[in-house]
Amino acid sequence: MFDIPFLDLPALSSATGTVALPGSKSISNRVLLLAALCEGSTTVQDLLDSDDTRVMLEALRQLGCGVEVDEKARRATIKGLGGEPGTPSAKLFMGNAGTAMRPLTAALALLGGQYELSGVARMHERPIGDLVDALRQLGCDIEYVGNEGYPPLRIGGSIGTSALKLDAPIRVRGDVSSQFLTALLLALPLVASKDIVIEVVGELISKPYISITLQLLQRFGVTVKRDLDASGQPGWQRFTILAGSNYRTPGSIHVEADASSASYFIALGAIGTCRNGPSSIRIEGVGEDSIQGDIRFIDAARQMGAQITGGPNWLEVTRGSWPLKAVDLDCNHIPDAAMTLAVMALYADGTTTLRNIASWRVKETDRIAAMANECRKLGATVVEGADFIQVTPPAIDKWTAASIHTYDDHRVAMCFSLAAFNPAKVPVRIEDPKCVAKTFPDYFEALFSVVGASKQQIPVLCIDGPTASGKGTVAAVVAKALGYHFLDSGAMYRITALAASQAGLDIVPANEQAIAAMARTLPVRFEDTKVMLGLQDVTDMIRTEEAGMNASKVSALPAVRDALVHLQHSFRALPGLVADGRDMGTVIFPDATLKVFMTASAQKRAERRYKQLISKGISATLDSLRADLEARDLRDSTRAVAPLKPAVDAKVLDNSDLSIEESVKAVLNWWPGLVH
Ligand code: DC
């Protein structure tokens, strides 16, 4: 929905309700790859639909897997390759999906065939040398197409399973990204003609992600042996894929909701309040028993003051301590969710230190630098080191309205939406909000479904003007550009007039009260491009010239105008509203952020309407259209209540000689953006 350069969040004041979260990216992409490598079909339930999973699905299609996706049912069925290359060669584009790039590199190097793997510019800055080194130890043929140590990669022809050097342990570094080890673990069962040992060099980071890998391998019939550590527990240094290991499809597998995504809503529960006391946020799709490491975020959130209860597949969070309690934590086990702690730290009673997070530097962006920069913009004092970040919140009067740069990093965008709860009530702009599509395409819709703001804080942009001035078209485009709701108030009068005539009521003053009573309970719904009156699709019916004239008549009845006020006010919802009509700026939203009065000469407007009608195959004459239009203008601007006129503080745009795009640009240029 948000195909816009930025999203302005007004100050948010409350949070309460239930959110159902999308599937985990890490689980989704691992499961897709395992399903592709095994024989037979696997149905993946609750699959995440996001940029990264699309990258993986597209790659699997190109590699010759059967891929069927039922988006509505959030389900994909993958017909696996059964360990054989499905195609001799392919060029695969990996976007910025590390969870696709790394495991596919390992799988394709072992599968045989010739492949080229590339991605977006940032992907070409994300290291992969440690994985390539490990695969080369086995004898795999992999070349760097660009810079040594980074994608893009060319993976050479098959060297044959028999030529692979499986006897010596494969050594892989574990201290840069755990995805290298994951990639090897997922791919090596392809060639496990004998026991294959992997030795981790350096302290393994992000161990919980390795746990996910091991648990999913288990679901696909592969058990990995772990050498015990000094305390006799399964360790993290030496893993053995047993000879004869073979992927076996579980037939059907369910993807848990994303525990990292849950962190924003857990934080919301800890930060928000609702009118009658503490907030209560219920999260569905993931519970305390999750196999994802980031679920341990709940311990950190509890330490900061959140009250959290949960069961299988659900969590409930309310605010406990307030302000939140500053903490000093080792976050190595929750690398992604820990970013959320950095924003929670803005609401804490002192300085929060998050340690052991060096992996942040090699993620979608350098996340330590990104979090530090953006927290500073809001007024916080931040110290950053090679592997830590320290955040001291701003004093209440030192918060500053900020435009948050998001670095094409979904988590930066989601984290900083939480800054809109700031006590100074300054707005927060999120740049490039659609980057959340990487893991949570509907994040902002989910957020707006559970947070509230006082009506006065919700920005409104009004576009009033006479008929055929182009205001409706411009308003709809502007609404889309800002990611705001859209109110076509003329449609309300058109529908009321239609409903009156369907009920046999003439539009005359004698029927004023009866029509007003109807208007008060109109069963009207706006569905995408359709307007519904009860079960009837009235989209086209209300757009005729006659319907416009009747609307003008019905709108001159004061009781009818009054009856429609509440319905129009109800459109003022987060994140904002663009409203078009005759009295949006003067009567309905007098406190609007921006009021535009859009007009054009009667001749130009008649010509526009004429073209419109002719293109629809409806005959008309220019003169009669102009006469009708002037009659409507006269009635709309001379009626006793809410006559058509520019608000005193409106900006007037005469667009007689402007195209729609030029009018849109002019309106957006006036939009102040950050609302003060
Ligand atoms: O914008 P429109 O052509 O769909 O509006 C139809 C009629 O409804 C218009 O002639 C006057 C009336 N109207 C109004 O009185 N107040 C509004 N806010 C919107 C429309």
C-alpha cells in the first residue's frame, strides 16, 4: 500500500488490540530450500509473503522445482529436486536476501550445474568469503565475479560427488555470520555418502539461528550430531552430518510467525497505554515455546518493564514499569530483535547498553551506525563501538521531530515507528516505508490497527472546489502518494440522493427530515475502487450527471448535511486523511493541516467533463454541460449552509492550464510534511 517516499507518523498515544503476525523469514526460506532439495511434494503452510521469500521462490522456479503458491491461503507447494540439478545452468538474482544467497550458494555448489548468483548493490557488500572458503575446501568450484570475498558469484560445473573431499573436517568461521554454518548444514546432506564433520572456527554468533536450522533439518529427516562441550551439553563447535543422511519431506509443515517481528508489538505493549489504563497487546502466531531465538526478546523486554504472558502460539503484553528500566545486556542471542531494545531505550530511566552485537555491522546495513544516527536525530545521546551501542534518552523537552532514514533496512523502519510514542508528541517521518516488505509487507497497517492518536494529531489535507475542477482525481492521487485514507465527500451526497430516490422520496424540503434520517444510517462501504450501498454496487450509478445534480439538491438541505458529519469525521484515521468536497476545509475539518481550493474556469471544466463523457460513449453537448455546471456552482455556493467557498486559510489553485500531475505536484509542494 505504501508506495511512497515517506510516511509521516503523528504522535501516537494509545495501543491496544490483537495482531496476527506474518510467518518468520528465517523459517520460511529454510523450509523452502529443504523442500526443494528433497524428493516429493511439501506443502508449506503460513508461508511469509515478502521480498526475501519471493526471491527464494523465484530462484527455486528457475532451478526447475515445481512451485505453486496460493497467496490467499498463505501456502506454497514445492515439488523437490530429489538431490539432482533440475537445470544445467541458471542466473539467479538474490535481491538483498541473505537467507536465500548463502544457503543457495552452498546447495548449488554441491548439486552440480553452472550458476551465477547476484543481488542488489548492498548484497555485493555483504561478506560471503568464509562460506566460499569452506566450500572450496570440499573441492567446489566457486569464483568471485566482482570483489574477492563478496557476491556476485559464479559457481562452476559439477566436480562429481566422488571427487568431493569429505574426509577432512570442513572448517568455517562462525564469528561473522551464522548463516555460513546454516548454509553448510542445510546443503551437506546432499552429499553425505560418509560422515561429514563441520568445525566452527571462532566463537559462534547467533546460535539460536543454528538451532532453527537443526530443528528444521530434523523435520526433514536429517539428524545432525553435535559434539558435547566442556559441561557435557551439546556444543556449538563441531557438527557431524551422518553418512546416509537424506532429506525426507514431512508432507506438510507450518511456519511460525516471525519472533523478530513480534518484538515491535511486544515493545508497543510495554510502551503504550489505553484510555482506561495500561494497554494490552495480543500477538498471535508465535508463543513462548517458539523455536526462534529472537523469542528470548521477551526476557529483555521483561527486564525493561514489560508484563508478558503467553501460551502456545500467543503472547499478551501490557505496560509494567514506567518509565522503562534502563538495562545493560549481552544481545548476541537476539541480534535482530535487539534493535527494538535500542528504541525502547528512548523511553528508559537512564542509559541502556546493548553489547556483543558486532553482527549488526554486516546486516542489511551497518545497523549499529544506523541506529546510532537515527536515535541521535530524535535527541538521544548515543555512544557506539565496534560491537555495542549505548543509548541515553532525550529529556522530555529535547525530543526533536525527525525524518528517519531507513537504509533499505526493514527493521530500522519498523523499530523507529515506536518513536512516535514520544512524550514531546513530535511527529516522526519514516523514509522509504515500503522497505518493510522484506519481512512484513503490512507492518504499518498492522500497527495502525492497534494504535491510536488523538483526532487533532491526525493530519488532514482538504481539497475543496467546484465540480469538474479535477479535485477528486487529484485528491485520490495525493492520498496514495502520502499513504493516507481518502474521503470523497461528494459520494456521500450522491449516495444519499440515490438512496432517497430508491425509497421514493423526492428531494424537496418537505422530505428533509426523512432523507436526513436515512443519511444517518446509510449502509455505505468503500471497497477499493467500489462504492457499495448495502449489497448493491452503486459505483457507476452515482457518477451520472443526473446523480450529480440530485446530490447538489440534497446537499442544500441542512439536516442532511448535519446527518453526514459523523460519517465524514470517521474517515479521520491513522496515518492521515485527504478529503475532497465543498466544505471540507470550512466546516468538516476546520483544523486541517492544509486546505486547498482547487478551481478552473467554467469553460475548461465543461471541456473536461465533455471529454470524460464522450470517452465513456455518453453523448453530451458542451453548452448544456457548461450550463448545468454553472447552475450547480450557483446552488452550491449560494445555499444557506456550508456554501462552496474557499476557507480563509486555503491556498487557491487555479488549474485551468495544469495537468493532473502538475496539480498533484503543486498540492504536495504545499504539504508541510512534518506536522508541528
Ligand atoms: O464532488 P461531487 O461532484 O461528487 O459532489 C456532488 C454534490 O454534492 C455537489 O454538487 C455538492 C455536494 N457536496 C457538498 O455539498 N459538500 C461536499 N463536501 C461534497 C459535495
